[in-house]
Amino acid sequence: PWGIYHIRESIDQRFLEENFAVPSADLSDTPNIPSRQSAKQRAVDLVHWEQFMAFVEENDLSDPANYDYLKTQIDLENFVDYYLLEMYAGNTDWPHHNVHQFRPRTQGGRWEWIVWDNDRAFERIDRQMVDHVLVATHPLGQPMEMLLNKLLANPEFHALFITRAADLLNTSLSTAGVQAQINELTAQLGGDIQIEQDRWDISGEWADTVHYRTDFAAQRPDLMRQHFVESLALEGTAQISFNQGSEPPGWIVVNETDPQQLPWTGVYFLGTDIELRA
């Protein structure tokens, strides 16, 4: 044996059809790098994207009319989740690189993004990714940085972005949520680690890596909140606890996230609204 294989699907037209039921789409791997696409791809797949980015560059996205048009061109919920996941993971080989996106070739088709190639993620627990995606640190990343900066100038998007960040850091990207994924993968791979170590003559790395990922899950949410407060000049955070009022145990839904069993505690950014359903 040659150790553990990590097998991935290629992100291509067949992938989109089988996973998203999209039979035909404009598909791009990092549109700001010409060498990543053939001349034919650029002449077909990227015509709409380049027209859209020209609109972004030339218009004020804080204008409600321009923002309403933008919402018809990109899937904002997907865009926000994509950015927040990459930022949480601390992927520094992005967004100047490894930006996979597609737009169904249908009436009303909008651009969506797919996470891909996170080899440079989960490296530094304190990685400041808010500044990384807002300040042009790499010439090839400027188009995506421009898009996010101009969107954040719109109060509606700003509230959406910050509220969704709080929701994810309280649920899927919470310490408990990420640690559960680490535990699942550790159990899945653990039985074959000795084969991997014997084949490649390595030792000690597995336990150290698992321990580091556990530290990452424990510390990253609070660090991310701190980075958002500092970089976006927010007022701070507040911890809110929801207690069980009676039997049988109840549950709550905050901002339409998954139901949380009571008692439950979440951290939110000051100055933002939350919607609560009990």
C-alpha cells in the first residue's frame, strides 16, 4: 500500500450536473488569472463575469437600485458563506487563487462559489483573514477584494455579512461544531495512520496535527470575532444565554439557523439585530 488517498471529484461540467442538477454552466477557476482558462473558455464562460465585474467597478453598491441588480447576478447567501468559511479556515492561498465559481446557463442564473484546494488552511490559529480579504495584498486578488469592499459599503449587505458570521461561529464553526468534524475524521483515518507512517517513514506528526486542530477549533471563533470588531470598527460583542423555562425541554431558532436545544448560549456583535423563534 502507498498510504492514505484523498480522492476528490474534479470540478467540471459533470460535477455540476451530478451535484447541483445544473446541466450547463459558465465555469471558471480563478477568472482573474488568464492562464487558468483556455481562450475558448474566456470567450464563452467568462463573458458574463467580466461584464458583471465592470458593473461592480463602475457603480456604487451602496445605492439600493445597484444592490438590487447585483442580487440578480450573484447568489449572495452562497457568496457570504463561501467567504466566511475560507476566512475561518485561514486560507492564505486565496482569493487571488483557487476561486472556483459557476453560473447556470438558465434564465436568472446567478454566480455561485465552491470551496476548493485548502492546502494552506488551518495553518495559523491567529491568522487575520478579515484584513487579508479587504486589503489588496496580492495584485491578482484585487477584483475579489474590490467586490467585497464595495458590498460592505452597503448597509444591508454589511448587516447580512456580520449577522451570518455570528450565526456560523455560534453553530457550524463553533468549537463544538468543528471539534465534532475533527473527531469524525480522526476516527475515520486513525486505523490507517500506521500504514501511512510506515510507508513514508514519518512519526509523531499525526498526534501533533490532531492536537493542533483541536486547539484551532477551541480558539478560532473568539479570534475571528476579535478580528471582525477590529477590522470593521464594530462596537464589540455580547454573550446571550437562553435558559430553559419549563418542562419538557424547549428549543430556539436564531436568525433561521438550525434549532438549538435549551439551555444555549451564543455570541453576537453589538449593534446588530437578531430574530428569535422559541
